[in-house]
Amino acid sequence: MRKHLLLMGLAGFLSTGLMAQSDRDMQFWRPYDQRGLNIFETGKADTVAYDGIKVRIGGAFAQQFQSLSHSNGATEVLNANNVNTNQLMNIGSGFNLATANLNIDVALADGVRLNLVTYLSSRHHPESWVKGGYLQVDKVPFLNSPTFDKIMEKVTIKVGHMEINYGDAHYRRSDNGNAFYNPFVGNYIMDAFTTEIGGEVIFQDKGFLAVASMTGGEIQGGVTNPDVRKPSFIGKLGYDKQVSDELRIRLTGSVYTTAGSVNNTLWSGDRGGSRYYLVMENTLATTSAQFTSGRFNPGMRSNVTAMVLNPFVKFQGLELFGNIERTTGKAANESADRTWNQLGVDAVYRFGTEDKFYLAGRYNEVSGDLPNGTNPGINRVQLGAGWFITKNILTKFEYVSQNYNDFAATDIRRDGKFNGFMIEGVIGF
């Protein structure tokens, strides 16, 4: 706790001093406040002048009030201590533990930036720990080459331990304390998010987009079990165009594939945890150990190939975003691949001076095969509203209803459901 307070105090002190400067923006960078909405890959517009090494300290904080209830119809399963592990924990209304991020961005050279994000407080870890860090290169003046300067007008290179660029939903999700980009409180049921070590090349020209990445395929590095560990390959193709002052269209298709892994975490890489605390968890659960409440992980830890199509349309104040996904793979102890499909549709309407208010709705469903031969499904409806009190302060309201269908009788999720409302306050700077 002392370390948390010290780091948060240091971040606040430094950021207060830096905010006194007339310009805290960085080159080729996504703001952590309201201005960062609907930014995907950072563009190639060079709008910020480089005037020497600059360190930017920022932060993100999120706090929720939760009022959810849950139920299930699973049969009794007793453990060695005669406890029914299918009995749901009694939950009620209350505040969740606040989460916080420390954001450090450093302009090292003209067009060269370092990013480092530390989770100061998260649902899964009681201690501070680093999410990841990477070097982003948009210019190469140190090469003194007109040819490479010309190439870099359309190319971005990222190297480090970083959030993988599979699909577009990861640009719109809540990342521990950073919840400014998400119009809802919760993320998707199947949450494609992880950090891996590797490199990425992004090409952008006249609206056309191409991404190619290779990583180590796991959330942590390692040199053991070389016959099992295989690299991950990530690709994305798309088109993103501001057609007029009122209309923007974007369409991308992405693929993620790895032939082998000791522990692949494409569907379980978010160590920050879910927003829906202890839903569908039994009486032995804790908020930190069962930190993915309300999500679903298909368990494809050995090999996985995932593909997703993401359309995005913004017309005046209306935004439509789609997530059409299919993933195939298996765990090491399985003999055959399994497949899961996900559909997500978001609609957001922003209004008021400087789009200070919004209304939002989402439908999300997943279905597929489990190792026990069952073919269950999960569906969710989220209805939300938000108010940007300032560009750095956001408050959200969400009603959520989630249903579990066709799980085995001995599965705690049998005939399961949870519903209720969430209120979330967010600060980002």
C-alpha cells in the first residue's frame, strides 16, 4: 500500500508540474483523455514539433459502484471438504477496488518515442507491476538517409513487450485504470487482449492500412521447452478514411496464429481483471484469484488461429462498431481443434457541446465447443450512458444482462445469468 501511495503521489506531483507547460502532447501519440476516442493506430501526421528529450507523466484511474445479482441451475458438486462448488457466492451492492495506471511517454529523438505503462493497482495483483513497454519509431533522422526518410513517411515500427495489434476492439476496451476509450463498463465476453514480446511494422497511405507482427507467442519470455514454443504471427489489412466532415468509415480484417505455446494467452492476457466482480463465482472465490468474472476463455493455450472483421462507421454523432470473430485451436492435452465464434455490435450516439454526453448499446454473443463435448453459448446486452465532465473526467452508467445457455448440468454456469447496473468514474491525463 505504501508503494502504491508513493507512486501515485509521484505521478500526481510530476504531472501537475508538466501540465503547467503549454503543450504536453507527444509525436505520433494517442491522448489518454477524451481526445483519444476513436483513434486506432497512431497516424502519420507530424503535428507536434520535436524540441529535445521530453518526459510525459500521466495516469488513469477508474472506480465502480456495482449492483449485480446472479443465479444458476447447476447440480450440486461437493469437494473434499463437503462444500458445494456450484453454489454461487452471495453478492450485493457496493464499491469495487479502484484501479490505476501510471503512463510514461518519452520523446527520445525526432519521431522516436518510448512508452511504459505500470499498473499501480489492479484486481489481479496487490502490488504494482509493469504492463509493458515499447519503442515506437516514426522517423529515422539518425540514419541520415533521404530514402529511409521517405519510407518512414508511411511506416511505423514498434519493438518491445507490447499490446498485440490483433483486431480493433482492443483500441476500444477498458485497460485496468484506463477506461476512457470504452463507452461501456465491461469489455467483450471473449476479450482478445494480451501483451507479447516482438516487433510490428505498420504501413499507412491514403487510408489504406497494413500491419505485420511477429512475437514470442506468450505473455512472458522464455527459453525452455523449445520444441513447444513457436512464434505468433499477426496481420491486419484495412481501410480508414474521413470521407467528409460528417462521415468516417473504417474496415479491417485481422489474423492471429501460433502453432505451439507453453501457455498462450490471447483470450486470458488481461491481468487487470473484469469489471463484473464475483459474478457466477462460487462461495470459495476471491476477487483477485477469480479476476475474470463474467468473461469466457475457450482455453486454446497450445495453438490458436483467430480471425476477426471489424467495421466502424461514424456519421455525425452516431458510431457503429462491429466485431465478427472466429477462433480455432486447442490445449496441449486435447487431440482435436475446437472452434468458437463471437459477434459484437456497438452503437454509440454522442451529443451536446463537444460531445460531452453519449448513449450506447451493445449486443455480444459467443458460442462453440468445449472439451467435454458440449456446445454452449453466452449472450449479453449492455445499455450505457456517459458524461465527460471535462476532457479528463468521465462518469458512466451501464445496465448489463448476461445469460449462459446449454452448459453441462455439473458446470456452475448451467442456466446461469447475471444482471444489474454499474456506475463508473474515470480520470485520464
